Amino acid sequence: MESPDSRGLVLVTGATGYIGGRLAPRLLDAGYRVRVLVRNPDRLRDVPWAGAVEIIQGDLLDADTLDAAFTDVEVAYYLVHSMTSSYGASFEDSERSSAENVAIAAKRAGVGRIVYLGGLHPEGVELSRHLRSRAEVGDVLMASGVPTAVLQAGVVIGSGSAAFEMVRHLTEVLPYMPAPRWVRNVIQPIAVRDVLHYLIGAAALPAGVNRTFDIGGPDVLRYGQMMNGYAVEAGLPQRPIAPLPVLTPRLASHWVNLVTPIPRSLAMPLVESLQYDCVVREHGIDEYIPAPDGGLAGYRRAVRLALAKMKDGEVETSWQDASVADAASDPLPSDPDWAGHTVFTDDRTRETPASPERVWAVVESIGGENGWYSFPLAWSARGWMDKIVGGVGLRRGRRHPTRLNTGEALDWWRVEKIERGRFLRLRAEMKVPGLAWLEMTVDQTETGSRYRQRAVFFPHGLAGRLYWIAILPFHGVIFSGMARRITAQAARESD
């Protein structure tokens, strides 16, 4: 394998995602200069490596935003794979358009190599639309005229990965697992650290290499064996598994949505990808990139590593970082921009002798296992209602017990803005007929602190207005209790 060019410039697309968010700092460690292309630079504001990379705002579906991103780039990483349609187009059309835009921009800029992370899939069968789309993206990039390495991985196991979280929650929640027939299919999981190893190594492939590479770990397992392998590592009893022929992919995705934190929009492509035997069919990668020191991690070792990261609170990135289908993505407009629009608000303000630092500590630790300081049964019921209709519900939790970062998921909210020590704005990603935000502000007073809490709702049509009216009685209980208990908790912790 050729050695890396002298600290060349690489471009990472999908840097706010699960793989991209881990790859960027490792490329820096390997000595590369790194540029990232993101739609919303605020999503990277709190990551520890943000100051070491060049950040360019752009959108793969908007070709006019790409030229600046690809200028002077030697290697471009394509790590974007949406789970839903965008801009009104079908899912596959959006994926194809993004790939074509990247292919044209990379060729025009004289990029030396494209590296794409695709999906392991069998040949000669009709693939699910997501696997079919991922294969097509690889074909588009390889036909671009820019040498392209398409790394085809199966189930990725690591702390925070969607596949690992699905295995984890199904195993931990269910003592007995009624499952679709695909639990008997064989798959070849790979540890996320090994995926990153191959991605970094692919930057230095010889110039003429333009092909796909299958990558996978050393173990070939049935999905049921993966669940019970997790059970062993987690100290749980083995789970009896009963394959049921009646669970179609759609029904199975509903089941996964209800039992795990994975929303239906993400569960469906995960389940669809398990309909096939997906194993490594060729080992061409070994000719160019040697295995990492110590060899590729087996499945149970990958699980052990993931559990250790979770226990230590060191989950770098998570499937939760991905945007949720149909949820608001634009930030809350400033108050003057509300003029002429129907907007409902719920404002609560409370004074407390606790210091602003103490109140903020309670605010920033809200949600997840810490709860929402008000009427837990009501919050739980609302979360289950959201899950039933395919939403994210409350079970996404939070990545760290006491610290939040911009762009992170927090139960059914997304952290839209945080001014640490003073202000937190959460954007709702639950299924509601409108757009909703929750703001929490902490200010210092002469005698302690002032806590302000504001819920903002932009209704969509009559359904949105009726929704607000229907839940209005609950706000008096939920939001007033929330403000009261947050300040009370801060005061207690100050004693």
C-alpha cells in the first residue's frame, strides 16, 4: 500500500453522522488536513475537533454549493446515506442526484480519489430499495472518471451504531424473542474501529484502483446468534428465539420501533437489509490494506468494546445524531418574525435562591434517565403515543448524563442551540401537526437566579390548532410543575 501523500487535503461529507463524526478526527491524527461539508455548521460547534478542520456549508443536492468544497481536495469521502426522501423527491432519486452532483464536482475539481462506504449485499437477487440505492450510488461514483473505492460493509457494531442499539435493546427488553425468519440469515458484522481503519487506508490506494471491496469482521453469524452473543457479553441469560413467518419487514419494523429507541423510519431500512445472507464474497481489500494491529475484531470483542465505551460515557457519535424524517430542521425564527403568523406559547418564570450555575446544572442534565421533573406518567404516555405512530418517543435518551452539545438528540427533542450556563433551546422531533420548541433560560438576580421556560408551537392548519387546544389543560400541570421542580431541585442541591 502506498504511503499517504504529504499531509494532503481530504474532504469528509457526512461529518455530522455516525461514521463521518469518527473519521474526521482520526484523519487529523493520521496527519491529513481535513475539510468537512455540512448543511448546518452549528451541528459541529461543540465537537472537540471542530477548530482543527475547515468547515464549509453546502448541500449535496445543491450542485452550486459544491465547487468550493472540492477545490484542492485530493481525497473525498462520501459518507452520506439518507434514510428518507428529500425535497419532495423519492428516496432513490435524491440519493442518485447527490451522487451525481458529487461525481461532477469531484471530476471538475481534479480530485484524486473518492472513497464511499456502501452496503454489503448479495448478487443476483432483488434488493431492498435502500441496499439497491447504496449499490447505485457506488456505480455512479465509479463511473465519474475519478478513481473510486467503494467499501461494502454489513452490520456495523460500535457504541451508538443503529445496528448495535437494535441488537442491544431487543436482547435486553425481551426475555423471549418472537422474530421474523431473517433471524436465521447469516451476516458478517464488522467493528466500527475496523471500518474506520479501512476508510483511512483507502485514502492511499494506488491511483488506478476503481472498484468495490467487501469488508467484514472474522465472524459469520445468524442474527439470533448476534443477539445471544450480546447477551453473554452483557451478563444476560440466553434468549429463546422463535422465527415467525408472518412478520413481514413492515410489521417487523413496527415491532422494532415499539421495543427499541430506533424510530420506524430507521428501523425499516435496517430490517430490510437483514432479509438476505450478507457475507464477504471476496477479499481484494487484503491486497492493499493490511488488517489493523491485533487483527480484525470479532463480534463479541466489538460488543465488549461498545459496552465499555457506554459505561465510561465515551460514545463519540450515535445513530441519534442523524436528522429525523419529517421533523423541523429550520431553527426557531426570532420573535419579530412571528408577526402575521399563528403562534402559541407557554411562558413560565420562577425565582430561586440557587446560583445560576446550580440551576444550569439541573437544566443541562434534563431528560434521559434523569427525567423531565414533571408528571412522569404523562411524559411516558406521550412518548408511547409518538412511538405508536412511528415517531422517536422518549427512549432515545441522551448520550451523556450531564452535558449536552448542539445537534444531539435528547429523548424526542434535538438540541438546536445551547449557550452553556445560560440558554438551551430544544426542537421537537415528535409527531405533531406543527413545529414545536422548548426554551430554558437562566439569569442571575440579586438574590439568586431567575429561570424562564418557554414552549413555542407553530400549528399546521386546523389540526395544529386543535392539537394545542387539546393539550392546553396538560400544560398547566406539566410545564408549571417542570419549572417548579427544576428550581426546587437546584435549591436542594445548593443546601
